Amino acid sequence: MIYDIPDPFATFVANKYSNAKGMVYDFFTKEWYLKTACCGEELYAPNKKTLTKIRLYHSRNECLNGY
């Protein structure tokens, strides 16, 4: 008999990131949006570059108070 023992680290990582989306493009509004990991607020921008800048500013200055 062969017993398959699941790897606990692989199971942890799979469960941790199971509902992570990242940047999502909304076709109807023609905007990118992202739900931040730090506070759960939704950010919107016309393109990915702007959304990245908004995300970095938000997480560094608004949520973490200028870490």
C-alpha cells in the first residue's frame, strides 16, 4: 500500500491564496480595480500603471502612515 501524505506547506499556500484576484479589468466601465490586502478598500484606475501608483501610495501613506 502506498500512503500519500499531503504536504502541509503546499496546502497552507493553496488555501491562503485561494481567493486572491489581483488587478481585474472591468470591461463595461473600462477601468481596472483592485481590492487592497491591507484594508480591503477597492481602488479604481483607468490603466494598470496608474492603479499600481495608487496602490503603493494608499498602502504606504494612508494605511501604514508612511511606514
